[in-house]
Amino acid sequence: MSIVVPAEKSELVVEDHPEWGPFGAPLFDADHARSLSRVGVIDIGSNSVRMVVFDGAARSPAYFYNEKILCGLGEGFAETGRLNPEGRQRALVALRRFATLCKGMGVAPLLTVATAAVRDAQDGADFRKDVLDQTGLAIRIVTGEEEARLSAQGVLLGWPGAYGLICDIGGSSMELAALEGGGSIGRRRSVDLGPLKLMGITGGKRAIKAHIKARIADLKAEFPEDHQRLFLVGGSWRAIARVDMERRGYPLKVLHEYRMTPKTILETIKYIAKTDIETLRAQTGTSLERLRLVPLAAIVLKELLRQLKPRDVAISSYGIREGLLYEQMSEELRQRDPLIEAARHAEAMSARIPGFGRKLYHFVEPLFPQAKPAKKRLIRAACLLHDVSWRAHPDYRAETCFDNATRANLGGLAHWERVYLGLALLHRYKSNREATHFDTNLLTLLREVEVQEAEILGRAMRFGAMLTLEKPLDHCYLEVNRRRKKLILHLLSDAADDLFGEVAQARFGALALSMGLTPAVTDERSSR
């Protein structure tokens, strides 16, 4: 199965599986998927040391545990060539804690990697030995090109088939890698453009800008193609994106898959330059340790935009840590759709009737005869998720569904798709969204036709959920007759007649009304 995600709204190109459609049979019980159900990664960077434990469906993992310490190992490296002594001590304390936590969680495998600061420092080998002696953690030092590849793999975890350039900025280095589509990673390069490294350049801002300009010119020569999209990975880029969100009043505070244009980024960079750091911290909730790196990262980003000229810029919350998880996957698992796998896993773990979501999808599918594969993918995901929030209090169930879809840690899902999915799930439990409490500004991310379509989908799931039989299509099916302006429910069995009670009739009528159709019921039992 191949998946391709182009620059604009997602259009998935897939090959159908005879039984399960374009997404393949679930892999939860397969050995190669089950072995990745809880993977730990410790990432020792130039600025931070972080431990992440992934849990759940390996193709679209949940963050079972996530802890970060800003140690500043690479601070002062340009002057001394050694790890920052205070940062080194803080890192050792953090790593002892992380090693103990992983033992308690039963994490396997546990992968520990270090990047620019440790690989370049004169005392990097001594630090590795101290870590091994004190914690038992064997650190894998990754080269600059490996770091670029792992970051690119992290992007592929969230965007199967993505293409363009990924740019990962750390404290000491910056990596660039070309994504060539179909999961292929091309040229890779690492340069000394991390903010901590730039702080060590003498000669003031002019010298720093000249250094940045020369390094990016070298990158441009090595990546001369016209790349439409630039994926940004790394904490400093995310901090800039958070400022961009606040400056623009963007309604959805999810950084992953946040899109920017070169024009809006340049406006945000100007805003950062004239705004004091305390104001930025209050606006964004970003730590002071991170924000002090942002002005230099902003200069790098401005020069990247000037020389590489991308048309579209996307933020990826997935990077080297997710890339290490991706590296453990089989090719079959890599090719799976992260959204569908996450939805399937949620249904298997939380729905009252696991497996009904697929049958519900086939029940509502006739309502969307013109839907393209990308839209059918969202409809399928909604059906899989339609009942996973049933434990929420009934008064807040609709809002919980909306929040879960729009704010969940999901890959392969653009922001407009999050809102579409959330709105459909809201209407699964509530016929009137005006009676709910959610930020209506989020609807500005959808076109009016998409708002209407999501409402129809929600009402269809709300009606279909009342027909909770093992095989609903054996008992009834829906037909849209546009010529006669009717939505027809065909009854095929006595069970369907019994289930089509007063409340079900009301929901069927509401569904037809939302489609601008007249409800009609046809009894076909005598013809069978």
C-alpha cells in the first residue's frame, strides 16, 4: 500500500485490500507490531536531555511518558571545546532518573542517543563512560548525517510519503535532509548553525549573519532543487511557530502540522525582534531557557527562507525520537496510515463494541458517493472513533469528542481535518452544536461545505449507532435519491423493523433534513 501526501490538502493514493479496503487488516496482534508497544528513547541533545516512552499502536504511538530537562550541555562549547560542566552534572542526574524510570516501566527496547554536543566535545567519550558506569545506559553517538536521517524518519512517521526538505535545528547544529516521496530520504547535511554554537562567534551580529549566510549558501548549492515544502523540526522552530500562532490569533493550539507561509514567518520574526522576552514568555508559555535561543534561530530561519524559497512551511513535532521508533518498524508497518491505525487502536481499547466502526462506515458510505479517497479516510476514522468517548459524562460527551479529535496527538492529520473530524464526532452525540461549548473560531479552518458535510456525517453516525447489530447491512441500508430529493432507508429484516423505533425515526428525519432531503422508508422484507 502506498500513501502520498502532496503540498495542499491531503490526497491519499492507496491500493485496496480485498477485505479491509485501502488500509489493510489490523496489525495489533502481529509480532512485529506488538514488540513495539512500549519503546523508550533517551535523546541527549546540546540544549536538552529528554526521555520519551511510546505506547500503544506502534504506527501512531501515544506518549506514555515524556520528560525533558534543559541542561545546556553545549553551552560555551565554542570557547572551551568541552561540555558545559554544570550541564554535564545536570544531565547525569537526569539520566540516572530516566534509567530508573525505564526499569520500573518495563521499557524494551530502550534507545539512548547523543547528538552534536557529545559527539564534538573533547570530553564526550568521558561523559559516555560516566553515563554507562552510573546508569548502565550505552549511548549511541549519531553523526550529523544520521541525525538528519533520523529527523527525516520522524517526519515520515507523521506524514507517510511526504516530500520536500526537513530542517532540524538543535542547540549546536542544524540538519537538512531531502524527502523524495514514497518514504525515500535523499541527500543529508549537518552544519554548525545551532544557537548555542552561534553564541560563540566573535564579531557581533554582523559576523553571525555573515556566518549564517555562508553556511546556508553551501546548503543551497547541495540542495538546488525547487522544494515546495519545508518541514521544521526542533524546539526553537516550535517556539517561533507558537509566537506566530499567538500573533495571528490562530484558533487551534496544536503545533504539529501547523502551516505557515514565508510572508507570515517574516512578519513574526519582526515581531520577535521588537518584543521583550518576558512578554513572549507570557504570551506563549515557552520557557526562558528556550526563548533566549529564539532570536538567533530566527535569523537562521530568515536566511533559510531567503535562499531556499519554500512555498509552504510546516511544523513537525516529530523528530529524531520518533525517527528512532520508525527505524524499528517493518516496512509493512511503515506503510500504514497513522490516523487509521490510531483510530483502530482507540476503538479496540475504548469502544463498547470494538469492530462496529468498520461496519458503521459501510452503512454511512452511500451518503458520500462523490467523496475522494482523502475524505473517505476521514469518514472511516470518524466511524472508528464514534464511540470511544462513551465513558464521558453525557452532558459533556459531545465536547469531549470534539476536544479529543482536535487536540489529540495524531499523525497524518492536517488542522482542517482535525476540526472536520471533531465536528463530525460532536454531532454524533449532539444534534445542535449551538448548545455546546467549544471555540466556534475553529470553524474558520473549514469551508462552509465542509462544516455541513461534517454535520451530516455526525448525524449519520448518530442514527447508525442505534442499529448496533453484528451486520447492520444485513438488516437495512441507506440510499440517496437526489432526483426525487429523498433519503431512503431500506428495511430488510424483522430486527430492523423492531430497531426503527420512535427515537431512531427522529434521528433519521434529522439526518434527511440536514441533507435537504425528505425521509422515506421502504420495506423490502417481502422481496427477500
